[in-house]
Amino acid sequence: MARMRIDNYAYAEVPRLGWRGWLRWMWRQVTSMRVALILLLALALAAIPGSVLPQWPQDAGNTRGFIDANPFWGPLLDRLGFLDVFGSAWFTAIYLLLFASLIGCIIPRCLVYWRELREPVPAAPSRLDRFDPISAAAPQGARVVMPAARRALSPESFGAMPGRRIALRRPRWWRWFADYRIRVDERPRREDDAETELALSAHKGHVRELGNLVFHVSLIGILLAAAAGTMLTYRGQALIVEGDTFTNSVSAYDSYESGSLFSEDSLNPWTLSLDQFDAVFGLDGNPDEFTAYATLTEPDQEPRAVEAQVNRPIQVDGAKIYLQGNGYAPVFTITDSAGNVAFEGAVPFLPQDGVYTSTGVVKVPDVTEGDQLGFTGTLLPTALIDGESATSLHPSPTNPVIVLEVFAGDLGLDDGVPQNVYALDESQLSPVRGDDGQPLVVALEPGQTIELPDGLGTVTWDSLPRFAAFDLRRDPSLPWLLGASIGALAGLTLSLFGTRRRLWLVAPVGPHAGRKTTVVTAAAWAPAHDAGARDDLERVLAQATGTLTRREDS
């Protein structure tokens, strides 16, 4: 059995494609709309692991924990780039191929569309009687007989607007999108060479292709804006206690991330001081309003008072500072066994429920002598203590109480391993025990001082200020992304609702003028679902024969 090779090199007489031919063939495949849709779907599928799996740029600690918890799949996914999807080579390749495909599809189509707009409207068919009567399932046609005495037809009324657009009950600003491009010719009649006829050809549908092109160009704009936003943006989160000041620097953020093309040196060194934070709660404990009153100081400018509320950010240096959360930050003064102040300051306690039951950790590494101290606490803004149980009834600080557990030993801060500031590593710590031999648990009220057992020192709760958590985002691509999205929506609307219609009218002129009637033949072509073609056909027919009223022509 002979084998048949699809390759053209199997035949000596067939010209070789060569490397240029193969490159041309591959470019045509890449720039086909079918491949563009496949790449768009592949890009959407490739982005799924980036939202499901932990990513190095967003959360390095969680990603490291995922790898440690999955000794086989973790390193494998990391090597394949699934833990840094948007920075991987394969995701970038899909992204660039999609760009090339879309641009290669759109540029030739734009050139073809421009040439079509500049070309004249095709002439009307020589015969309109081949069109079937008006029906929803076939091209639409009609034969109209009008008395010459009542509706006189003349070249002036029929051909007064050659080369212009005719309006079909559209406002002036909408005419370019909804009107027809027309052409009027005077030609010999097929039935009688001694007579001539006027043939009008009206075409409509260029807006549909325009919407298609606008949609695809806007899609490229969305992709470019998203890519630019990823590379040029920066984002950071910071927690500020009432009375404290935040400086816009990388080291001052609690968490910070930026694009590959954004330089940390370009951060504008403004400062934000949180003067007061007001939280208003209803009787049922639901929040009514959160307002952060702050003072913003920009370089070479006078300080100005600003406010931040939910969905009402502070504007600064092209960025927005959003109010993300709030809570309490009790101020402690802790002395060591030598009586020296080892810790003094505010410690944020993170809310855990709707009544602001909050938890926090106090670490005291700088003791003069003895073991380091650690505290885990639970803040109850409106405490209700019943025996061994304690709960909070309301988020407002009506009866605040902090329940502390005390630990002594090595906090592990000198090991060089980063720790979570909101968690206490108890691996090298031992609970401090009270007189009954049980782990010590103390309840503190504002202004109260408690002495620790075994001469470990004292703990004083000085005050209870609030803190506000801010999220700063700077993304210069957002206006471009919004504009491209609006353009895509507008293009899609034009593409979906734009209609393709062709109208033709043919009327004899010349020696027939003395006859009693003038026969005008009209036909229309439109898709089967287009129910407005008949109305347009009647409208164009009435306007062309001069039977349109002034009100209709306005």
C-alpha cells in the first residue's frame, strides 16, 4: 500500500513553501478570529490558578506554607509557575499571542472598512421583480401603483438628493448611525430602450461593522490597560492609631506590593495623621457610620483636614486612601522585674465578631533582666462577666474589660524568622501560674494596674484609643480601563442592534409622462428577523415620490 504524504515536499514538481511561506502561513493562523477566540478562552482558563492557589507576589508567607504542607504538589506547581501565574512565561506567552492575534485581525478589517466607506453605494439591480412579496422568511419586495394626477413623480422629487443621506425619523445627532447611504442613477429601461428610469439604491449597515471594530479595539485597550496597571501600580495597607502619624514609605506599610515598573523612589513622602475616629452604632449593635478625621500634609503644601468614610476615600498624589476597617488599640505600660518600663504603647486588637470582641498580642522582649514576657488578650467593649464566662453585649466601649493570659520565656524574636505581630509563638514560652498553680488569667479595666507573680513586673492599662485600617491604591490605568470598557460596551451595542438593510426603488421617466399612472417598483433586502424593513421601505418610497408630509420629513 502506498502512503500519501500531506506535506507538499512529497511532490517534486510542486513549489516549495520555504521559510517565508511557513512564516506567512503561521501568521495567518495566529491572526485568524478563530485563534483569537481560542486564545481569549485560554487566557481566562490560565487566570483561574491565580485566583485559587496562593501567589508569591500577593502573600509570600501563605505560599511558603502551601509548599510546606504539600511536599509533592507544592514544589511541582512552583516550578511550573502556578504559584506566580501572572508573572510566568506561559501566561505571558498567551497574553502576547492574544495581542498579536487581535491586532493582526483588526488592522486589515479597519483598512477594508475604510475602503468600503469611501466606495460609492452599489447600483440598484436591473430587475426587482425577481424579489418575492414581502414576507418574514424571504427578501422583501413590493410593487406600488400610484395615480400620476395625485402623486406626481418627477426627477426633481426623486433625484434631488443624490450622494446624500436620507433621514428616517431620526434626530439629527443620530443620523450618521441610522441613516442610509444612497445613490441615484438614470439608466435605460430594459423593456424599452427609448425610455429611461431612475434607480435609487440605499444601503445601511456600516454601523454594525463599526461597532464590531470598536468592540475589538476596546478589548485591546482593556488588555493594555490591565497590563499597564499591573506594572505601574502600587498598593499598601497601614493601621494608624488615633494620635499617630503615618509616612508614605515602604517601611511604614504593614503590607506593600507594587508592579515591576514602579520604583519605590517615586513614592511621594506625604504624611497622614489620624486625629480622631468616630464610630456610631445603633442600639442593636449594627454600625451606622464610620468617619476618620485626619490631617494630610503633602510636600511644599500646607496641612489640610481630610475625612475618610466607607466608599469615600481620601485623594492624594493620584492615589486613593480607602477606609478598610477599625477597632480598638489599648495602651499598655509594662514594667519588668527590675521595675523599669519595658513596654509602653498602643497595641491593636483585631475585632472577631459584630460586637467587636477583639483579640491581640503584647510582646515584651526588651526586659532588663529575667525572662521575656508575652500576653494574649481578649477585649470586651461592653463586658458581661458571669462566673467563668465573659461576653460583650455591644461594640461601644461602655464597660471595657481585657482578659489577659501571661507567658514568660523566649519570644523567639532573635531567631531571625519573621513572626506574625498578631500571634504569639508559645513554643519557647511557659504560662505564668498564679497562687493556685493554674495558668494566670487576669481581667483588666482602664486605668488599672496588676502586679505579676514571682516579681515579673506590672501591667497597666492606660487608655483605649481607636485605630483605623487604611488601604492605599494607586493605579494610573483605571481611567483608561474605564474608557476602554465603555467603548467595548458601546461597540457591542452597535454590533448587536445595528441593522443591515438594502432598499431599491426604480421608476420610469421620459415619454411615459402623459400616462395616467406611474409604476414605481421598490424592494428591500434585510435579515429575516428585521421587522422594521417594511416601514423603512414605505418611508423611503414616500420620500422619494414626494408624498411625505412636512411633519414626517422633520
